[in-house]
Amino acid sequence: MDELAARVSAALGVDAQVARTAIGLVLGFLEKESPDGAVAEFLDKLPGAREAIESAQSAGGGGGLAGLMGGMGGLMGLGAKLNGAGIEMSQIPTLGHEIFGYAEAKLGPEKLREIIDSVPGLAQFV
């Protein structure tokens, strides 16, 4: 998790805690939205992933409009939660690139494709 958090932090220009929260939000979203559990193998190969998910969930996605939109769920809700955690909408593609690039290195392209295909609408953002 430290390696991925450092990559995300450097790529986005945010501090490590913001990066860790953003990663936790994305991984939690993937875990929840993947109907066949395709994400479990990635989480198992990423020490600290489940803790990052729990920490991000307990931190919440911010208040105000971001909090309301975060309650919507889906990709729109994830975007609102990330925004509430300090990630600008323009940074989300880079965040995804770093997380999915890391996942591909750990799992291989076939398993990554399985994860992407298991979450409706995700392929258009990867």
C-alpha cells in the first residue's frame, strides 16, 4: 500500500494521507460494485488495502453537496466522495491510471480486464 500511495501522491501532487484515502475509496467502490468478487485477489495482494478501505469509509466523503452526491452510489457517487476527500475531478483519471496500472502489474492484464468488466460502466474510465 505504501508504494501505491507514494505513486498516487506523486502523480496527483497530494499528501500521502489524501492519496491513501482516495485509494481506499476506489478500492471500496470496486469491492462493492464487483458482483463476482474479482477484486478480492487484488486486495489480497495489496497489504493494507482492507485497512485503507475501512479508514476511507470511516472518514466519509465530505459534507455538503459532495456528501449528498456520495450517497447516490455508482461512479457519480465515487467521484463526489473523492472530491470531498480532496481529489479534484480533473485528477480522477490520473488516480485511476495509477491504481489500475498498479493492479495490472500485480495481477496481469487478464485479471485486470476481469475486474474492469465486472463493474458496469467502469471500462469507459480506464
